[in-house]
Amino acid sequence: MFLILGVAAVVVVVAAAPGALMIAKLFEQNGRRLPKNYKVKSAVRSLRELRKNKFIEIKEKDGKFEIRLTKKGREKFRDIQLQDLQITKPLFWDRKWRIVVFDIPDKSFRRAREILREKLKEWEFYPLQKSVWVCPWPCEDEIQLVAELYEIAPYVNIVVADKIIDDISVRKHFNL
């Protein structure tokens, strides 16, 4: 349910209509029709649940309702996007090291820093230092996506290097 809502990021403007008609009007207003198998009651229940849990807010403006993700909703959507994010390991190593370096401020971005570290661990990066992690596989897009999702892009850098001096432990970690 959350993924459907988040795809549009800041969701859509909905025609003013009670309950199930509100969902149907959403599509008609944009020149589309509801799919035949679309379950309007289920969508209405989902919207109510999202609103009850404070993931969305619904505001009326000029006879129309605007549905938006709240801060809590945006955080939940980020978490959902992050869960499925993976690095694809190529069949052959291109002999390049991807070195992720970050210096994220403690107070304002503590959660984002912890999430980045956890994702690096999950992806089996090798920790060279506390805020320096290494991977032999292309991962630039995935790291940038995490940094952008959590608004820490200015504090994260990726270096693509040909060589790490004394890389025995790093090569062993990746079975290279």
C-alpha cells in the first residue's frame, strides 16, 4: 500500500467526493479510468489507515483534496525503497576499488549515518576505517541513491581507485 502511494512522491490531487467516489474521481480527473480489477473500497481503507497512522495528510483546496506524504510518511517510504536496494555483483571484477568516504554531522543526521553504515555492512563492504568502506563491485548509483534519500549527499563521496596499498585483507574479504 505504501509503495503505491510513494510512487508519485507527492501524491495526486483528488476530486472532492465521499469515500469510494473520491478514489474513482482521482483517475477520471486525470483522463484515466480505473482498471477493471481495481478495488475502490480497499484503496479507501488503505488511505484511511495511512491517514490514521499519520503517513499522509489530506487537505481541501478549491473544492479538491490534496493528499501528501507527511514527514513520517516520507521516512517510511525511504525505508521501503532502501529494503530492496541491492548491489549487483558482476561475473568478473574490473580491478577497480569503490571507496565510500563520509563525514556526516552527528547531531542532525545521526539516523541517516547509521542507515548508511548498516547498508554498507549488509552489502558486505570492507571497513578500512570508521567512515571509509571499500567494495570491488560497481555501486556508485546505489550509494548515491541512499545519500540522496536521506539528504546526506554533500557528506558522502565515492572514489574509484586502481590500487589500495596492502590490500591483502581487503582481497581476502572479497575472495579476490
